[in-house]
Amino acid sequence: MTTTRTQVAIVGAGPAGLLLSHLLHRTGIESIVIDNRGYEQIAGTIRAGILEAGSVRLLVDSGVSDRVLTEGMRHDGVVLRFHGENHRIDFQDLVGESVWLYPQTEVFLDLSARRAADGGDVRYGVTDTVVDIAGARPVVTFTESDGTRVEVAADLLIGADGSRSMCRHAFPAGVRDEWFREYPFAWFGFLVEAPPSHDELIYTRSDFGFALISQRTSTMQRMYFQCRPDERPEDWDDDRIWTEMRKRVNGNGFELAEGPISAKTVLPFRSFVTAPMRHDKLLLAGDAAHTVPPTGAKGLNLALADVAVLAESIADFYGTGDADVLDRYTERALDRVWRAQHFSYWATTMLHTAADASPFDRQRQHGELSMLTGSRHGAAYFAEAYTGWQHPK
Ligand code: PHB
């Protein structure tokens, strides 16, 4: 057994864990990051693709990389399609902001390269991780890929370990609340080898269900359609998928650019929040503390926003020596979390059709979409939420 000391031990080497390690390094605080997934496994996972303006500023201004500006694609608006017609929400005109299409995998690659260049201690592919917060210092124990058992004692332990977080479960019973909502549908996601069908994303409401047309590169698109939560990717061949997509999206002169399909997955739909995000020396960030349904692409952005606040709280903790300043973290992060919960829930319910939706429900949804796209104030409300709120002070 090897025993090590560090200031901050971080469980999870996704974007939240790596960005935290990077921001702490910039203020002279050392950390060790571990993940039970291998580097290749994290890099190979397809996740959402939209970064809010504030997320882009955070990555660029903190020196992670400016690749998002050179290789990402700036989107100044988005299309809501219903009744077979496109309605564009012009972000620049309405709120003077944009979003960037830059897949989460690229964010991960940039962060891990930056940590490596700065001599960061990131250990991928560890096994048998155990966290213990009962003693004077939090301790995390794990086995390295070469078989060495390692014990890390830290001042603070961060759970950035995703929606199935083991760190969240290390909170003692009864100290945190949970809020949870399930939806009666999921998304079927897939990659399409064909150039973009449109220059901006299209969120479509149809009586056959929701569909989203997104992109990855000039030759690759990412698309999703609403499906049952128990749908199995192997039951859907290309023909069946295109028949479904055409029904939902094509019409009035618009046609999807079709091509060979790969990377089929079913994404669960859940809304979840736990608070407080801190207990003693253990703090949660990103999906470990909250998940949103993917409509609106808030998950990664929320994780990065958490970490911006958390890095400041940790710097305050070392500056003042007072652990109570860490309590401000939950308070500051949670306001944005609940705004994003509302937005993701609202966009989901506005655009999806429940199997038991009544004719009244369907007409009302059209009224809602018409009110949103037909009013400058309605459209600005959507644009502000989609491009993201200012990072909290
Ligand atoms: C994606 O490109 O993967 C994507 C875009 C927007 C969303 C969700 C996913 O709301």
C-alpha cells in the first residue's frame, strides 16, 4: 500500500473533475484526480454537443484551450419546428449571445491535455475505489492499473463522479434531500454520415413525437428522436429510423440529409437534484449532484458552472482557513441548477408528446410554441436560458 497526501482529492476525470483540478492548479492548490474509466473509454463516449457562451469563456479565459473557438462552430440561433414550419430564435438579436457546437469529447481532450502539460496528477482506469469521510481527513483508496493499492489522504474530497456517484452515497444518512422526476420517454440518439441538414439545430415537435437535428462536423450529423424508455437500439435498422425521422421532420420543402447510421444509443430522461452539495469535507459537482433531461443541452454546462464556483470556494477555504465558507458553494451553485432544471423540464414538456396526451394537450402545446416564437419577449426568454445565465458572483 502506497500512502499519499494531497490538498484536494477528486473522484471523476470527466469535464467537471478535470476543470476543477485545472482551476485549482492556477491558484496554487494541488489535487489528485482518479477515475475508474480508462482514458480511451472516456474519450470514446459520445455526449452532448452544445456549450453556452459562459462555458466557452471559462475554458478559453482559464487557459484550457482556444480550440473551441477555432474548431467549434458558433451558432447564433436555433430553430423550433412545429406544424411543419421552422421558427428561428435569433440569439444574437435577442440577447447578444451565441452558443458553440463543440462536443463534450473535445472538452475532455482539451482538459486532459492541459492537465498533462501542467504536470497534473490524473489516474485513469483505477479499480476498487473506496471513499471514507469518517476520520479527521477524507481518504480515498483505490488500485492502480499496475496493481498497486494507493491511499490518498486529502483536506477535501470532491465527488465529480457522475449520476451514479459513489461519493454522493458516502454522505451520512439523512443529511441531504433529493428531488427526482422521471419521464415516460427517452431519446434514441445516432450519428449520420452526411453533411448537416441545416446550418443550425432544429428542435421539432410533431404528433409522432419529438426529433432533434444536431451536427458534429461538416460530414457528420447527430440526431435524436423521442422513443420509449425500454426501446432497444438493435431493433432499429437504418430504414426504420429514416421512416420515423421523415414522418416527424420532413415537409413543406424541408428534407433531412440522410446517410449511413452508426453509434445508436438510448438516453434516459431524468430530472434529479440533491442538496446540500457539501457535507463536512466532501463536496459534489456536476451530474453527481444533479441531472437534467438532454433537451436544451444543459448537463455539461451546469457541471462547468458548478466547478467555477467550487474552485472559488476552495480558494476561499485555503485563504481563510475556515471550512464554513464552503457552505456558500451550495447556495451559489443551486440557483443556476434550479433554473436549468426548470428550462430542461419546460423545453422537454413543450416539445415532446406523451402517449396519453389528449387533443387538448396537443393544441395547448401549439399555443405555447406559438406564444414563444411569435413574441419577442417569449423568444428572448428562451434565448437567454439556452445561451446561459451569467456565472454567479
Ligand atoms: C447534441 O448535439 O448532442 C445535442 C445538442 C442539443 C441538445 C442535446 C444534444 O439539446
